[in-house]
Amino acid sequence: MSRTDGAERPSIGTPAVRAKSRVNHDALGDFDTQLMLQVRDGNREAANALVRRNFERVSRYVARVVRQPRAVEDLTQDVFVQVLTHANRYEPTAKFSTWLYRVATNMALHHLDRARVRRRVAEPVGPDLDIADTSDAAPDVRMSLDELRDRVALAIGTLPAKQRVALTLFEYEGLSYEQTAAVLEVTVEGVRSLLMRARTTLRRKLIGLL
């Protein structure tokens, strides 16, 4: 699980690497957290189990955030490289899943930033492209559920990155306001604001379809 493109990897940016971090005793009852503590102690079998248990979850999440199928596998592998590389610095300040989502989020946002820079270099005078606004479009009443899902996913893919992440974590990954705030390192009110703006934009783009 390694990359050879030489790209700089983002900081994992977790409270686990800060001094005097506090153990969350509720998190200690979580199986993945226990596995990660074993990984921290050098248990390779625990590392393999942790990756097997969480690989599909991370892959699905990264795919929803970056919407670039060819990049998903490499990014997912990079997430676990970061997790395992920094295992010795892990502290159970929250459930392992929160830490994992934070690593994956930082990796995805870093990828999107680099992709945006590459687009600007390739097309320095071109505007950013967006999907067509469907507010005045008459929907096809025969539109299938799969087509509707595709339209919704496409609209979500045009949201600003942090709004997209907040919506994905809350609506698709099932995280609470508090968990989403911990992943994004913002306040709960900050999460509510991101979600409100995301939903407002989606309603405008998908009016007539939903």
C-alpha cells in the first residue's frame, strides 16, 4: 500500500498527537479502538484486521467526497498508510472511527486542493465548471430512482469541499453533529451552518426533481 508519485502527504491533524491528550473511556469499549491500541503496540495481525474492517468504509467515503473513481483506491491506501505510520502516536481521545474519518477527510481535501491547482495551471483563464442549474428544468416524470440518485450525487459533488464533507459525514456516514464537528475540527454550530448552506444549495439545484 504505497504511492510513488512523490506527492506531499497532509498532516493527519488529530488531537491524538497533541500533548496531554485525554483518554475517552467510552471509546475504550469500541472494538476498532482496541484494535488500534494493539496496532500501536506493534501487533501486525491487529493492523491487518483493522484495515480489513474499515477499508470499504473509507473507500466509499473518499469516493463520495472526491468523485474521481481513478483516485479512490490510491487515496484509500494512503489513508491507511498514514494511520499505520502514525500508530505509535495514537491516543483514544475519541472512537477510532472519528480519528479515521479525520485522516480520510484531510487526505481527500488535500487531493481536491491539488486537483484545483492543476486545473488552474492547465486552464489559467478558464472559469470553474459546474453542473447546469436545474431550477428551471422540467423533470422527466419517468426518471428512474438510479437517475435521480445520480443527479443528487452530481449536485453534491459541486458543493464547496467542507460543505460536501459535512453533508457526507452527517447524511451518508451517519455521524452525529458532535462527531462531524470533531472530524472537521469545528464547533457544532459550525457543522449546522455548513449543513444549512449545503442543503440550501442542493434545493436550488434540484428544484423540480425532489
